Amino acid sequence: MVKLTRIYTRTGDTGDTGLGDGQRVPKHGPRVTAYGTVDEANAVLGLCRLHTEEALDGELARVQNDLFDLGADLCTPEADNPPFPPLRIVTEQIDWLEQAIDRHNADLPSLRSFVLPGGTPLAAHLHQARTVTRRAERDISALAAVDQVNPLTLTYMNRLSDYLFVIARRANQGAGGDVLWQPGANR
């Protein structure tokens, strides 16, 4: 597994970084951008967890761990016969998200408008995590246009943004409900 004894190595001081397979790439490259944005989404989930109760905190902890798996997946390019089996996102991780979405969405009222980010502090942070997740999905899609990626990384991020939307709605459910968009309200 991972053993970190030194935090700084100086190996990235010239603007490149090492991938999971050992190759060096620019820090501004699409692969590093993609897993960097996944890391950013994970950090926002850490903020969300400051506002959660035990059950949801456990779910978000699971998602944070899955996002580290996803970052490891993106950090290790696809290769034939790698010397070590890389960590990859699997269908079971997506299935768990879908089941959680269905469970949390079961008693929410149908929407009649788009939802504005806001409401409770938890909901606002969850919406921020959702938008960063969407950006990570776009970055992974851009990477997939120029290099091979595990397609389940895109599916996972797509489903994660849906999950975050639904639990943001739940966070507002007992506090006055969703903050709804009112088209043309300020004309």
C-alpha cells in the first residue's frame, strides 16, 4: 500500500509529476487535471461532513474513499499486462450509489422547477460538491477524448452528482424545502 515518510520530494519542482505507472507528465496535463478535480470534489465532501449526522456522515466517508479509488484509477494509465494490478472503479461502487439515490429520493416531493444551490449549510456545501463533481466529470471526459480511461470513472462521477443533488434536497427537506428557481422573477 502507501507509505509516506517524506512529504516533499522536490521531484515536481519543474512542473511535472509521476503517475501510478511511474511515467512523468506535466502537472497541467489532462490526466493530472482530471484526478486533481476529483481530489477537489473530495475536499468539498470533507466540508459537507462537518454538517452531517452519523448515518449520512458514514455514507459520505464511503464516497470519499471511493473518490480516492477513482483518483488512483485515473492516475494509473490503462496498460496491457501491468506489473501490478491497478486499482479500478468497479460496477459495485456505482450500484451502491444508485441504491443510495433511490433510498434518499423515495420520499422527496416531485420537482416543479429547478433547484437553486442553497438552503441549509449542509445543502449549500453538497451543491458545491455536486458542481465540482460535474467539473471533474467534464475533465475525465476531456481526458477520455485523448487517452484511454476506465469508462466506469465517468459513470461513477455522473451518478455521484445525482446522489449529491438528492441528498442536498433531503438536507433542505426539514428546513423549509428546496430553494426553487423562479424564471423571470426579477424582470
